[in-house]
Amino acid sequence: MTTSLPNAVLRLPGLGAPILLTCEHASNDIPAPWRAADEDQALLEDHWGWDIGALDLTLSLSAALGAEAVLSQFSRLVCDANRAWDDPSCVVRAIEGRPLGLNQGLDDADLLLRRTTLYDPYHNTIDAALAARRSPTLVVSIHSFTPSLRGEARWMEAGVLYDAHDALAETWAEAIAQAGVIVAKNEPYSGKAGLIYSAKRHGDRHGFPYLELELRQDLINTPERARAWAERLAPTLTPVLRQAGILAR
């Protein structure tokens, strides 16, 4: 059973696991009343429009862990739920110097509509899910990254991103490595550079530990691959929960 807020968020109830999964870039949908310009279509289909494979990975992890999950239902090109609203990269006007048709000529009314119907409902749903928790919870934000960027290959298969929870990140990275995965900490992006906004926002607000997982897109670009990786990665969270004091050692 799932519940949804139209155009904004999908919430999976889970089975009581002490984990909340979030996926800020789960969709490349442009909900009404917005429309993507013809020249924007290619961007929507690649990593600029969403995190390829992150939706299926989150759904599969939710099932494997029995964890509640909150997933966006709008493209990051409309507004990026993993950025502060006042961050210029939350609503981008151009991609690598190329104007984004969807976001040209925006006025305050359009921006307010995006915030009140998409951005705020997404984050309010996470807040509601965490406020309902009666015991400690680990917040895990799920993302994916391209195998290469601007001609530079990324050697890692997975990244554990963190800012304030170094020890938990170390434990998780070690567990992932023991599962035979090539993993790095704060790669290919750094949580200490403000790039895990959603996890930090909600973890800090509710007093829960938080981390972000990045998995390489070519490894999870089909539902079957994402499911296999979810089954591989789900057990790696147990030592993290123990170290955080959420599960008994």
C-alpha cells in the first residue's frame, strides 16, 4: 500500500524498521502546469533530470529493510529537493552554460507555486514521518552518480556521504567494502561541502543521525540490477544501526 500527494511525493509506510529512506531525485516528471521545452527533453532523460536508478534502488531497499521511504515525484529541473530553497542551484536557469527552457523568465508567482506544491510538501512529508517516530531513527538519503563526468571516470561503485557523522560513515563504508563493493567516503561529492542538504536538514531538525548513499548509475539502471544491489547493501546497515545505538550491539 502506498499513499501519495499529487505531483509532489510518494510515501511508502514500511514495516517498522528504524530507518527512513529518502530519495530527492527519484523522478524526471514535469508535473502540470509546467511543461518542458523541446530542447530540454534530452536533459530530462539523463542525470540532469533525475538520478537514474535511484527510484528502483530506494523501492528495493525499502522492501528489503522494511523501511519507510519518502520519494520525490518531480524532476530536479523543476526544483531540486536536495538544495536549500534560496540556493541558486535549487531552480537552475542553465545547464553547463546552456539555457534551460523550462526555467526562463520565471516570476515570483511561478517560483512560489513550485515551492508550495512540490518542494515544501516533499520536505513536510519527511518531517511528518520523522515526527511520528517514537524511537531513534537513521535517515538515509539515496542518490546515484554518473560513471564519468566531463570526461573523468569515477572509479568507485558507491559513495558514503556525511558531514557530522564521520564514525558512522566509516562503519558503513567498511561494511560496504566487506560486501565486495568499491566504496569511497565523501565521493564523488562531499557532504562537508553542503551537498547532503535534505538528509542534514531533517536529521538535524529531529535529532537523528543521517548519511547519504551514492551508487553508480550503470550498476542500477534496470529494476533487476537495483534489486540485486539493494539485497547486497541492506545488511551493511546493521553495523551502522548498532554503532548509532539504534540497535543493541
